[in-house]
Amino acid sequence: MHRSLTVAVVGTVATAGLALSAPADAAARHFHDCASMNRAYHHGVGLPTAHDRTSGTPVTAFKRSKALYLANNGPHRTGGREYDLDRDNDGIACEKR
């Protein structure tokens, strides 16, 4: 009887550990527009290897997150949410200085 209680406790602890170890960007947030994204991420969100394409000073202080970028760079959705927030296709959504 003591042995089965130990197995049950170890199984519960192992399951709880799996739930706590999920990556931070696992549930990437979708933003309706750039104004909404810039309230949360002032300089935008980009891929980890992205570089701003501009004739002026490039933006470098954007949040680097593949999951967040992919959640907000997709096809235009009419009548609802706009997910194509990287209009110049440089790997950074909603970049601003």
C-alpha cells in the first residue's frame, strides 16, 4: 500500500512539472492592428534574424519572437481581424522608431 502511494505522488509531480515547462510564446497573441501591437511591443515584433529594410536608421529594438511574428503575419482577413501586420515583408511586424 505504501508503494502505490509513492507512485501516485511521483506521477502527479511529473505531470505538474510538464505543465510548468511550456515555452512563454506557446500561446502567441494575435493583434488586431499595429496600434494594438505597439501598445504591447513599442517597436514591433520580428523574427530572430530579421533586419529592418529602410533608407533611414533601421529599427533594432523590436521584440524578437518567431511565435509572435508568425501569429501576426498571415493573410488579410476581411470582416474581422487583420493578421498581416508585416506590410513590407522584412520580417518585422509593425516596426516603428
